[in-house]
Amino acid sequence: MTKVREAWHRLRHSRAVRWISVAVVMLLVFEYVVLPQILGSDSVISAMQRLPVVLLVVAGVLEVLSLCCYSALTSVVLPGSVKPRYFTLLRIDLSDLAVNHVVPGGGTTSAALRYELLTKSGVRSQNALSAAMVQVVGANLLLGVLFGVGVLTALGEVRTNRYFVIAGITVLVLLALSLAVLSVLDRHLGAAVRAARRAARLVRIIKPESAERFVRTMAAETAMFRRDPRRLAGAVVLTACYWGFDAACLWTFLAAFGHPLGPGELLIAYSLANLVALAPLTPGGVGLVEGVLVPTLAGFGAPNEAAVLAVLSWRILNFWLPIPVGGLAWLSLRFGVLRGGRQSGARVQ
């Protein structure tokens, strides 16, 4: 208990925690007080209170399933036979998500926290880096696939909008290039390493050694998945479920506020907003996601008020609730299974 009190005392007097708390409060005020007034919609909380409890439970379950699938994906992409238990991985991912949602450009900071927690739970350093790299790249690639599928599915609705068509073609071209790059890594690793080091020296953003490590890690993971197609299939299915359950949660709120979308339109709007959120400009893409998603839904015929209420209701479950839940998950790890430093790994149960 003494250690817990000391840690709580340090947190209370931490300047970083105070700034983060102020930033979170300002974001909440902007998103749920200022933004609805600007867009002319009803209060989000009061609108949600009028929804049936069963519908809110369904939306919550869909979001929980999405997070659970992501942690199952973490287990699948982690190399090696010794891994933390599933519940430990789930708490690590929730901690990662909470930091990502409160720190501007939080991907780097949350990745460092995730790496620390994984290594303390018994995962080898190289395996932790490899899993993070493959998981992020693979999830974003599949998100691009979903956007392309959405454009093809809703081609009749979007073919008159040249912006959607151009975006769809661009994403498909980038996906084709990504597959070509993976093929080159598999067959011509030496040439790929030399090209990566040369590019790193030209752009001077990352060190040539880091670029080489990235290329070799991706090549090793590609070869591993090629040798184990069942593992690759499992990773693809879990990634699709991760995005799919989250998109279904958004669809549930859209239907609740009177404007259910077709699957193609939903995939276009959802994938486009999340692709834009990859830019490390705001914590977790807050403001970017809403700024893209609301007008996109309105472009598909959703009334402005319904679009705002549905998106902001979804963001409560998707963005805001994981912050306190992730904080509690981190505390449970810090003063529980990971107390005292590195722990021995265990098979996932």
C-alpha cells in the first residue's frame, strides 16, 4: 500500500499529468459542447439517454469485441512460443490506446509504453518490436482494402463523385504497391536493404540502421506468415473483425438516430475517416475523424443532426471510454502482474 500511495502522490504532482488532464477536459468541452452548437445538433448526452438501453448495450458489446479482437491479433502476430496470457495482452493494448488518445502524436509515446509492458511481461525485445510493426502495418493495409471494397460496393452511389472514385483508385494502387514491396522483400532482401539505407540517407528522417532493421523485420515476418498460412488467415480475420465490429458500432448509432447506411457507404465513410486519422496531428485523430466522418455521412444523405449525434455517440465508446479504462488497466499491470519488473512469460490462455 505504501508503494501505491507513493505512486499516486507522484501522479498528482506530475506536470505532464496536469497538462494532459487539462487537454482532455478541453477536448471534451469542444467535442460535446462547442461542436454540437456549431453544427446545430441536440445535446449528445441527452440524445443518447433517449435511446433504448438494449441498443446502447449492443453498441458497447460491439466496441468491446473490437478491442478483444485487436488483443487476439497481438497474440497471433507475436513471434515465439512463449507469450503473455490473453488478459495481460488486453490490458497492455488498453494502456497503449489510452496514451494514444491523450498525447498529441501519441503513437510514438504509446508504442514505447507498449514495448516496455510487453518486455516486462516476458516478451523478447525483438519480438515486441516485430509484432508492433507487423500489427500496425497490417491493420492499416486492411483498412485500405476495406475502403477499396466500400468504393466498389457502392460504385452506383459514388461514381458521380469523382473525389471518391479518385480516392478509391489511389488506395487500390497503394495496396498493389504494398504487395509488390512485400514480394520484393521476400525474393530480393539484399537489394531492398540497400535501397532502404540509401533512401534513409537521402531523407535524413531516420537512421540507415533503423531503416535496415525495419526492412529485415518485415521480411522475416512476411516469410513467417508465408510458411504458416493458417496464422496469416487468422491475422487477417482478426484484423477484419477489429475494424468490422467498430464500424458496426458506428452503424448502430446511425440506425438509432434514423439513418442506417448501406455496407458500401459505411465502409467508405468509416475507412476514410480512420485513414485520415493516421496523420499524427491530434491525439487519436480527435477532430480529424469527426471533421471527415460527419460531412461524408451527410454527403451520403444522412441529416446533419443525425450524422453529428451518431458520430459523437460512437466516439464516446470508441475514443473517450478507453482513456479511463486504459488507465485502470495500466495500474492493474503496474501494481499486479508486472510489479517489480520483468516477469516470466506464459502461454496464452
